[in-house]
Amino acid sequence: MDCALTPEQQQLRQMVRDFAEGELAPAAEALEREERFSTELTQKMGELGLMGVMAPQQYGGLGLDTLSYLLIVEELARVHASHAATVAAHNTLGVGPIARFGSEAQKECYLPDLCSGRRLWGFGLTEPDAGSDAGNSRTTASLRDGQWTINGAKIFITNAATTITAGSTVQCVTGTDASGRKEMSCLLVPQGTPGFTTRTMKRKMLWRASNTAELFFDNVRVPEDHLLGTRGMGYKYMLQTLDSGRLGIAAMGLGGAQGAYDAALAYAKSRKAFGQSVASFQGNAFKLADCAMQIEAARALLYKACWLKDAGHPFGKEAAMAKLFCAQTMKLVADHAVQLHGGYGCMEEYPVARFYRDAKLLEIGEGTNEVQRLVIARQIGCFESA
Amino acid sequence: MKIGVLVKQVPDTATKIVLTANGRGIEEGNVKWVMNPYDEYAVEAALRLQGPLSAEVVVFSLGPARAVETLRMALAMGCDRAVRIHAETPLDAFATGNALAVAIAASGCELVFGGKQAVDDDAGQVLQIVAEVLHWPVVSVANQLHVHAGNDGITVHRPAAGGVTEVVELGFPAVIGCDKGLNTPRYPSLPGIMKAKQKPLTEQQSRDLLGGVSPHVVLQQFSLPPDRPAGRKITGDPENVAQQLVDWLHNEIKVI
Ligand SMILES: Cc1cc2nc3c(=O)[nH]c(=O)nc-3n(C[C@H](O)[C@H](O)[C@H](O)COP(=O)(O)OP(=O)(O)OC[C@H]3O[C@@H](n4cnc5c(N)ncnc54)[C@H](O)[C@@H]3O)c2cc1C
């Protein structure tokens, strides 16, 4: 595997780092305090080309490789998780399914605005009573006279209720298949369709500047051609999307770990206690050494999963491993980072407090740690008889 | 019209400078190289005129192979092509200015922007030397620019002492030194970075450009500033402390 960065990848990493440090870092604390999504910063990220990184150029995307995309998410997450979340969710969950499974007409209709970041798109899988067990969705859609009628609700949907959201991809039960199992299909539901309402969820512990929404469907009618891809393929599409999405979440863990570590190392070197720097007590130095090691290992694992994907090899197991490992790395590093900051680490004025909060999401979103272990265990054959 | 921009690759200002053993250079191992911050304003100034003047923007850098990174950054921001001038041996400001002037003249540029100074050696000479060699006017420390209505010249504002603003009218050709506050440099966009790959980046040799001109100044030695001396503590009753302080500020430091 070759994970050496091309000159362009090095440049884009630097550009995103400069942008994140220059524009996101100064805004983060206030946005977090006010629990506010920033349309302005989101559209700035769009202008820089961060919103349609892997989508084909003919629809306004950049057609870039997965590693380039992950570098962007990593660098944003190094400074502010919420903005990394906006970008990661939009690219892999918003743009991804339409670009991969959409019809020509759907791609032409939605992708140019989505890839430019003028508009956002949500991915509605989770329901109030079905998260990890998404196969048990209850939102239904029935087809009659060329129209789908949707009823039900979704919850925790990223980017789905901002003023620039154009709509969401929604997984619905569209019948039962021959073997009596639920038939799942995905529908594209534009904002403003009668009966479709969204509500931003408030009082989140983390990702406070990212938009998270509830979606309600009350006899919502969309034309038949709003079906994404093939009827009955919805669950497969969602799972495939999540395989890619996990790499984005993993990159958030890696970037977040790096950000927390950078802050911790700088602080521990400058803070004095008992006449020496806090970093120079061996117990602390070892903690920092462990953080550095974990981050290197996390990066190697994530970039390998990414290389497998770009080389066209199966990557589901490695993506699950990378997501799990990066999430745990960020949690560990953020914990050490707060510890090394002492009391100041408990104050929101210090970014490590935010990293500590934000780390938790990565163990839950896009498949919990337990679900990642299920994916890995299944792939290594634990559930098959010898 | 063609607009030239001069950029220099310098160590990031946060870099901790370590000298080489012989004191003639700095250890480059841990240096993070960036575009001289003032040059970013120059690139931005040129790019803002690219459309209105239908101009081709050519970016020049005299520097080692790694300076290509800085040129690519300028291309990613939107410059049209880049020229790196390679010097076999270190050049002073005089030779650097001469080499750049010859390259600019050959390129057909009629307006040249550069940063008011480079933050590594802070010499602030190259723009003036370029202008002198070319016999062009130069205005430096520009903090506002307006192109004339007929696109036949440019109005430049520069701060002078006492809060006064000097307003200078220039025709073309001209050289302009840019200061912080002139504009807000753009970030290179991702599409910009990808397009930059396709843009021409050529190399020239300083000896071909310089003819017989050679440096006037040869660098002998760098030295780091001395460590800050320990502070002085004044003790005693308030009257006595005040007396000592005044004494010290007046007689030794000579600030009051
Ligand atoms: C900020 C935020 C943003 C989100 N964005 C989106 C989005 O854009 N789109 C979207 O569709 N969803 C989104 N989600 C939802 C997220 O994907 C789900 O919360 C997650 O999948 C877990 O589902 P759940 O909350 O229903 O938990 P549950 O599935 O109820 O799980 C509860 C606990 O049980 C464990 N568990 C469940 N099944 C098993 C099992 N078989 N074995 C062992 N343990 C098990 C889980 O690991 C977990 O610890 C978001 C969530 C948050 C918090």
C-alpha cells in the first residue's frame, strides 16, 4: 500500500488547516455556547470546494480520491468537530447516495447545488425506535397512481433542518418481499413538500454547532421518480453508504485526537508545577508518548482502509476497524488532554473541554462501537459454525 | 496586460530558528516553509486585477527547489503561470533584484506586485532594486489600490508619518509593495489546487539572467539574539523605590 501524499494532497491539507485555524477556531466557542449552526462558514467551506469532494465533476463535484476527502475531514476535526461533521455528513451521507445510486435526472437536479455547498442534504435512516437495528424501520411509503405517500418519523438526522437544507434521503418500508421480510427503499424528499416538517434538536451535549434534526412525515406525497435507484434496495444502499461514511467518522476521530494532542503537548510543556514543566513528569510524558503512538497507529489503519477502497478492494471490515479504533483513540487522547490541563481543562474556554465532549459521538454515530464489533466479528467468521 | 508577482518562501514565523554549525545558515530540518505573509497580499492584489484588466498573472520566485511549493500555492490561489529562478550560490538583495528584473522584463509584465518586505531577513530591498534596474517607479507600503477608470494607471495609498495618507498616481509600468490590510488574501480552493497541477511552472538560471552582475554583499555569519537578561528587582519603601526607578529609567535606560 502506498499512502504517501501527492503534492496536491499536501497542499489541500495545508489549505484546510489554514482555513480551520483562521476561520473555524475563532468562531467555535461562541457557536458552541449558542448551539448555533453557521450557514456562513458552511458556505465558505463550499466555496473552497469541500462539499462535493468525491462526486463526479460533471455534476459539480471534484471527483477526488477518498484519501483527499479524509484529509479534509481530519484537518477540520483537528480544530472543530461540528464543522467536520457538517462536511463529512454532507459528502458521504448527503451527496454520496445520490451520486452513487441516483438517476441521471436526480443527479442533474440536486448535485450541482449540493456539491457547491449552496444547499445541504440529509440522510434519514435512524428512527425513534430503530437505530442500530435500522432494518426494523417503521416509516412507510406506499405507491399509488404514480405517487409515494410517506408516513413516519426519523430522528438525529445531520444537516436536515438548516435554512439551506434542500431535502433528505429517507429509508422507508415499501412493502414485504417474497420471503415475508420488509422491503426497504430510499426516497428523496425535498424540503417544503406538504406534510414534511423538520425540527432542529436542541440541548445536545456535543456537536453543538452541527445541525441535528427530527423529521416528520404526515401523508407526504412525492412523485414516483423520487425513488432512489431500485425499489427494495434501500437497506443495501444505506449499508454501503455507511461503509464509506465510517471512514469519514474515523477521520473525525483521528483529527480530533490530533487536535487534542497538539493542545495537550503545548500546554503541558508550558505549564510549570514544582519547578518543572508538567510534560516533564515521567507519568505525563508517558501519557503523551502513548497518545502520539495511538495517533500514528490510527492514521496507518485509516489510510490503509482508504487505500483498499480506492484500489477497489473490499474494505468494510477495515473501515469498521478504523472507525472503532479512531473513535477510541480520540476518547483516550481527549481524556489525557483534559487531565494534563488540570482545572483549566474543565473550562469551555480551553478547546480540550470541547474535544472531550465531542469524542463521545464517534462511539455512537454511524454505527456504535458495538455495531462495529459486530461487523468485524461477522467478517472474521465468528457467527459461522466450523 | 501581464501582471507579475514576486513571492519568497520563508520559515513560518512560529518556527524556532536553529543555526547551522558554521553559522552561515539555518537548520532546515524542522522548518515549516510558507509564503512570505506580505506576498500573500501581493498575490491577492494581482488576482483582483486579473479579471478587470484581462491580465495574465505571472508569479516569480528566486529560491531553492522547495520554493516550488510556494509557487504552487500562488497558482492554486489563481495565478496563471509560475517561474522559479534557481541560484547556484546564495545571492544578496542586489543580485536577486537584478535577476528578477531581467526575468520580469523578458516576461512582458507591466505591473509588478510584491510584499513590502520578507519576514525572514526583513531587508526590504528587492522591490526597489527591481524598479531601479527596470527604471520603473516604485511605491511601497501600499494599503489601498484603485485602477484608473481607463485602466491606464493606478492610484496607491500609503501611510506616512503622523497618520497622514500619501496618495500616489502611477502609470504603467510600475512596482508596488504591499502591506497588511491592503486586502484579505483568499485561501486556495480545492478546485484551484487541482487546476494548478496543469499550469506551467518553468525554471530559469540566475547566472543566465545576471550576465556579469554579482552580489555586493556576502553573508559571513548569523547570530541569534542574546538571551533576555534577568529582570531587575527594586525593593524598599515606596519613596525609595520610585526614586530608584526614576534614576534607572532616566540615567541608564534613558527613556524619560
Ligand atoms: C449527533 C448525532 C448525529 C446523527 N446523525 C445521523 C444521521 O445523519 N443519519 C442517521 O440516520 N442517523 C444519525 N444519527 C443516529 C445514530 O446513527 C444512532 O444514534 C446510532 O446508530 C445508534 O442508534 P440508537 O441511538 O437508536 O441506539 P440503539 O440502537 O438503541 O443502541 C443502544 C445501545 O445498545 C447497543 N446495541 C444495539 N444493538 C446491539 C447488538 N446487537 N449488540 C450489542 N449491543 C447493541 C448499542 O451499541 C448502544 O450501545 C446521529 C446521532 C447523533 C447523536
